[in-house]
Amino acid sequence: MSKQTVDIRQMAADLNVMLQQVDARFAAAKRAFGVKPNLTVAKDRIADAGASVMETASLVQELQEIGISQPPDIIEKLRERYRALHQMALDVEECEKIVFVRSHSERPQNTLN
């Protein structure tokens, strides 16, 4: 067995682990930005999940460069996760703006609803 074969097998195994991490970190980001979000935690989890998506996409690209293409559903899943995380980050930013405005408002909080 050649060294390249071993590396390819290891890369494929790494990809499977990384795809599981992407799912777990994406779920954690969604939970952190749930009904009553902790915006600081949500931002951290979104960034962590985004890094996992990018790292996994890099591995998929490396595999494609050596001639091993992935099923289209894996690539589409990574794209969808990236888009969803990007939207979550925009939503967190919007929530931070709302919190800032409300915290600096002269009116009592209960009248802002």
C-alpha cells in the first residue's frame, strides 16, 4: 500500500469527522441564537461553526484537487450551512443594534414593546 493511498484514506476519514463537527457546531450556534439568545455566546458559536465549515470545505477542495470528488449533497450541505451561518451573524448584529438602542433610550423598557 502506497503512502498516497494511506493519506487519501485518512483524508476521507477526517472529512467524515469534520462533517459531523460541522453539524454539531451548527446545531450549537442555532441553540445559542434561539428564543432568548445570549448574543455573545451566539457570536462565538457562529464563528466556531463557520470556521468548521471553511476547514471542511478546504479539505473537500484538497480531495478534489487530487481527483477525489465528493457527492454533490456534501458540497451543497456545506454551502447551505455557510449561508445559514452568515444569516445568523447578520441577525445577531441586528439584535445587537436593537439592544444598544433600547439600552440608550430615555424611555422605560416596558414602553418599547
